[in-house]
Amino acid sequence: MKSLAVLHASQLITLTGPGRPRLGPEMSKLGIIRDAGMLIREGKIELVGPSDEIEGQMTALSSQVSAGRYASEIVDAGGRVVMPGFVDAHTHLIFAGNRLDDFERRARGESYEQIAKAGGGIWSTVEKTRGASEVDLLAQAKKHANWCLRCGTTTAEAKSGYGLTLESELKLLRVLRQINVPPRTGDAIRDSRTARSPAVEGGGAGSETPLQIVPTFLGAHAVPPEFSPDEYVDVVINEMLPRVASQRLAEFCDVFCERGYFDVDQSRKIFCAAKRLGLNLRGHVDQLTNSGGARLMAELGATTADHLEQTDQPGIAALKKANVQPVLLPGSVYALGARRYPAAREMIDAGLAVVIATDFNPGSSPTPSMPMILSLACTQMKMSPAEAITASTINAAYSLNRGDRIGSLEPGKLANFAIFDCEDYRELAYWFGIPRTHSVYVKGECVSRSGGV
Ligand SMILES: [Zn+2]
């Protein structure tokens, strides 16, 4: 029986209780135990407490187990912070190429229109992604997943959305499935008709990456030039969604609801069709303009409303009334050189279960780093370091319908945790631009260590 004991964390950030997302003042309560540890068995947490209690329990158990010591492996955290692995609830993990030329043009002060005219913008990524093979996309996605792990993230939501044809969207979702399910002998990329449905708990040993991935279908990311907006909405609803649902390739459906992309009525149509097929909803809303996207997500009973840079007070009230979790993405505001961050303080004060995430993507937020997002949350959105940790772990886990399995360090949950080279959790948001990850564990297995596993 594989077992592990973690001892001597300066602070064990447990985030224990209350069995639902944390709201308002609860977001500041981290459930910290000093000089603490955990007992882990078969990839799950069995006991959490002060180090001497954990050691006492190990001694008591080892006398009962004839095979010897209870813990086959002991991890001495050496006075570092131990906390749940980050849950990154909004990423575009899978794409081909990069947008270095756009980055340079933006730095020169060129507008979005000028960049698009020069062959940049989302279409350059769509073209490269459409042209990439599944093998190439798998390699690219694994590289990105490894970056996430190195920053202390153990679960990431990942969207399609750079294919925008039936076949290429299915291709992206197949690769996302492939990356998370242990391969059968000899088959690199399986035929979609014979592929198994997504594992309830992906990642871990034997998978292409130990990062646990939650797939989202974002066929409505932009309107391809070969279609009018209404024609493409029909393609998404009548061709893409039924295939995605019947092959169980995604858990969520997302739409970029924005002027020039999909308006509120078109977004509603797509979301309603997705809901009828059993998909849960998350939406890119109110990023560039306040188009009523937050109110739409509330009306539809969505799981999350993401971005919300332009959302006003009535939008916040609607989200609260409908219990929709906001997912705030300060990395994209920062990387675009924009000024207006979402109103995190008002949302927390209104009692919303706020989530923060990277929005990792090649255009507007090329960072997989949750510690960087914590820094932005504190410096630009005036969240406290404790609120930022809650928003990036347990609240994020609930936003992916996994609050009962990940996001906190409690008996019965998966042993997904990270050890950081600091004594106080506030250091995570305070020191920025320097990696602080010491080691990362998924289901009790070390999957990343500074200097290599
Ligand atoms: Zn996004």
C-alpha cells in the first residue's frame, strides 16, 4: 500500500470546510496549521494535523502493520509552506505556435486592427492550429501542462477554440482527452469513435501529463471568415455541439460574448443548446464592453461568468442572485497593457465566491503562472493574499464541479499539493517574477521539483 507522510510545513494551508465555495469574509479564512503535516494513502489524504500528531499516528500505525513503518516515504517540508495545488479554472492550454509578432507590434503601439491587418490576432493561431497534427498538438499541450505544474498548478480547465471547424474543434478536444487518460499499449492518438469517455479523475501516473485537465468546448470563440455570424452559430449548434456531447468530449460549453464576436442573443442560443445536451456553462463576458453578459450568465444559471472587466453593479447583483461564480483574469488586463481590472472588491463584498485564473493563451495572457496572478490580484484588484489563495484553490475547484475532491487539504480529498520555498503564504503574492515552487504532488506522487523530478 503506497503511503506518504508530509512533515514540518511552516504553514499547512488546509482551507478546511464549509463544504461549499467560500463567500465574502470566509475567503480570508485559510485554516492554517503551523508546523504541520499530512498522512497520505493511495493518493488520498488520510490525516491532517500538527507534525507531532502525524508522527504519533505513524508510530501507532506502524506497530499495527506487520510490514513495518506505516509511511513508506517521508517528505520533510523543512519549514516551507504546503498548500493545495492551484486550480486554474480558465486556460486555453492547447494551441500551435505563438504570437511574438503581435507582442512586438503591440509594444510599438499598434492597434488590434493594425495587428490583424498584418496577419496577426486570433486568426494566425487558428491557421497554425488547424494545420497542426494531433501529435504536434499533443506535444505542445504537454509542454504547456508542464509549465503549469512547475508553477504549482495541479488541475487546469482547458478550452478548445482555435480550430473553429467541426473537425479541428473535435481534434483539439480529442487531444485534451488523450493527454489525461493513461494510454493503452501502442496507441498514440486513438480514433475518436473508439475513444473512452473522459476519466472522472484524469492526470496522475501513466497519463501523458500528471496535470488534471477539465475540458471545455469553445467552438464559439470567433466567427470564421468563411461564415456569417448567424450561419456559424447554426454550425456550432447543429454540427459541433451534438458531436461534442455524444462523444463526451467536454464538460462545459463556453462562448466569447462580445461586440464583433457573438452578441447576447447568439450566445444565448448556443448556451441553451449546450444546456439541453447536458453541458454546464462558463462564458467570456463583459471583457471589452459591458454588453449584459453577466446578466445573461445569471439568466442561464451558468456555473461561471469569466472576465467581467466591464461588469457594473446590476451585473454583480445578478450574479449573486443566481449563484454564478465570477472567474477574474487579471493576467489578460496586464498583458494587453489595459487599465481596467474587474471589480474584485465589490464582488467579494457582495458575497460572490470569486475565482482567479490565468487565462493562459498565446494572444492576451501568455502566462501559466498562478503566483503571478496572485500578485496581480493583490496589487491591481486589492484582494488580500488570503482571498487570492482561496480564489485560486477551493473556490476554483467548486467552479469546476470538483469542490468535493480537490482544492483543500482535508481527509478524503486527493493528495494534490504544492510545497513553496517560503515560510509565510503571503510571500507567494509578494515576491513576484521569481519561481518559488519547491515541489508539486498529484495524487501523492511527486510530479515536479525545482531542478527536475
Ligand atoms: Zn479566455
